[in-house]
Amino acid sequence: MSHTLGIRQAQKLKTRQALLDAALRLLEHQSLSSLGLREVTRAVGVAPTAFYRHFDGTAALGVALVEQTLGSLHGMIGAILAETGDSEERLDRSVGLISRHVTAQPAHFRFIAREQHGGVGAVREAIAAQLRLFAEEVAAALAAEPESAGWDAEDLLMLGGLYVDHMVLTASALLDAGPDGEQEVVRVARRRLRLVTVGRAHWLDAP
Amino acid sequence: MSHTLGIRQAQKLKTRQALLDAALRLLEHQSLSSLGLREVTRAVGVAPTAFYRHFDGTAALGVALVEQTLGSLHGMIGAILAETGDSEERLDRSVGLISRHVTAQPAHFRFIAREQHGGVGAVREAIAAQLRLFAEEVAAALAAEPESAGWDAEDLLMLGGLYVDHMVLTASALLDAGPDGEQEVVRVARRRLRLVTVGRAHWLDAP
DNA sequence: ATACTCGGAGAACGGTTGTTTACTGAATGG
DNA sequence: CCATTCAGTAAACAACCGTTCTCCGAGTAT
């Protein structure tokens, strides 16, 4: 089944990945719409024309970058929410997990936050699609909890989307704050999350 | 006191405003970091060098655009929150107001949403400063309400920030959805806001 | 061993960019 | 009325851009 890649195909994947890595590094201080094709190839050390062997243009590279960045995160949220503990514990764990991920791979999150509303339509749509998927996953995980008794699917999806948006917002705030302000951001993020959780607990009280 | 502007200074302000307007129009389909200085002057019909009479570069233009766009919105939120009616009514009014503003001036909100996490640092900071100011205004308005009895300043600011972020998120969602999906976005935005309001009502129940 | 595939190199293309320098002419103020 | 200020112009600069075309040489399959 695992057909060992030919040394040719392997090299191609290698330079392709090099292009993606270089682009991600360059995108730390600028946005995709201003990223030059030549800029990327120069950073990698290949001819500008080699770029076209892998992507149609910087927009296509951006889409690939989205899938690589967000694709590897699926299931992570579900795993967190599936763990045991009271709501306060899980809340802290969630925020802590985000904080650690952002610290470990700042460039990835910066890219997503930046291009979520950026100037390249295809990339925006790719991110939106992934985040919608996340929201559905969170909704599914929430549905399995006893606290969700009596909730309809639409409200669960609303809550899932709220959590996802909060996650992205927190990641972005962490990046803006830097290492010094991290503690403060985490504090506020926790508190916001707690407010939402309180709202969730009393959601069915109102008409 | 109101020293009538000389016809010279008036002309300068006029072309300056023309530059800002043209830039805002161009920024509907791209982001600031890819906006060319010449592109703007070409749209206005002036020489590229005239640009420097008004701004140091496109970044400075962006900052001016932020202040013009968000500066005119101060007090609006406070006015809404100060109106009477039960929380459900005010909630609907708030979302409706955002929806109407976004429909009336899409380019302004698109610009803010796009550059909030965009590639130009100075613009990011300008937006962040304005939004922080908004959050403080909302917090001050909330503090005057009877529902806020027992709340400390920090929690009020947290809640104000939550409302502001929700507002920006809603505006962005409206822009992404277009006229067709507007109703759906408004529905979800209202529901999210209601959840936060429920959480607010029971915030002091928990330790 | 031979023919083929194909990732990458190289050169050249027209076009655009930001910025500098020197200049014009109308509004301004004494 | 006359000297000065100054918003906007015109030309030129070197640097960079995306894209096309042609070619090479190592990997591949027969």
C-alpha cells in the first residue's frame, strides 16, 4: 500500500514544502496579497519559474497553506472537550492549549488571523470553510455532553461557532500582546469563556 | 473662532479627501499592504508626487482612514445602550443598527475588518486603540445600568470588549454573506448576543 | 540500453513601483 | 504691489514584478 515515493517525486514534495515554509515565514510581517512570487523563490533558492511547477500563483499557495495549517488541527478540539473534569477545569485547559499552540507556532496562527478577512478571496473562503468545519465538530462534541440536554441543533452550532470565533480571537490577541502580555490575555480569555459557559447553563431558562 | 478656510487650504483638504475616498474604494478588493501609492493618485487624477503633500506613504493614509472611519462612530453605541426598553428590544436594536450601518457603508467596515489583523503594524495599532476606546465607552454605559450592580470595573471592561468584538465579527460576517445571507447572519448574531446577555444576568451567581 | 518525462534553470519581455529633483503658477500676507 | 509660500506637475531613476519561452539533465519506464 505504502508505495515508497520515487526520489523524483520526493524532491518535488521537498521543494514544495520549502516554498510553503518560506512563504509562511515571509508572511509574518506582511499579508498574502503583497507577497511576491519571486520573493518566495528567492528565499528558497530556486528560480522564479520553478514556482509554477507547484502553484498557479501566490493565491493557490495561500490555499495550500490554509489546509496545511488548519487541517492538522482537526480532532484536537474534540479531544479536549471529551476529557473529563468540571467545566472550570476544561475551560482552563482549553485556553492553556491555545496559548501553548500559539506560542509554539506563531506564524501559522498569524497567517490564519491575517488572511481570515484578507484581500485574497480564495484564501478567505478556504479559511471560512475550515472554521465552519471546526464549529460543526465542536457542536458535535457539545451535543454529547449532558449539559446540552434540550438544545436543538441550530443552537448547538451557534454555540460551537461562538467557541471557535473566541478561539481565533484569543490566538490573535496573544500574538498582538507578545510574551509579556500573555498572562493578561489568558486571564481575560478565561473570563470571557466563563461568561459564555454561564450563559449556556441558563440558556433554557428564558423563553 | 471659526476662521473660514482659505481657498488654498480648502483645496488641499478636498484632494486629501479625494485620496482617502479613492483609497477606500480600491481597498474593497485588496488589502492595504498591496495598495500602491500611484494606484491611488491615478484614481484621483493627480500626479503621484502630489501624494506626498498629504501622507508619508500608504501606511499613513491607512491610519488616517482608520481615524476617519471609526472616529465618526464614537458615542453611537452609548446612545443605543442609553435608550430604554427591555434587554431583548435593545439587543435587536443593536444588531439592526449594525446591519444598517454595514449595508450603508460596506467599504468602511470591510477596511476595518481586513486591516484589524492586516500586514501594516501602524494601522493595526490604530484600529486596536480605537476599539479599546469603544470597549471602554461600552463598559461605561453598562456601568450605569441597574443590571451591573456588584460588577467590578475589570469585568465590565471584559464585557464591553466582548460586545465590541462581537460587533466587529457580525459586521464582517454580514459583508461575507452578502445581501442574501443577511437575515441568517442577523439571526445568529442576535442569538449569540442573547447568550452573552443570559450569562451576564447570572454572572454573579457563581463564585 | 533507449526513449521519454518533467522539475528546475536561464534569459528576456513589458509593465509597474516608490522616490528624488527641479519647476510652475496661483493663493497669500505685509 | 510685491515677495513669499506651497499644492500640484513633469521627468527621470533604479528596482522589482509576473509571465513566457527555450533548454538542460537527471530520474523513470520499457
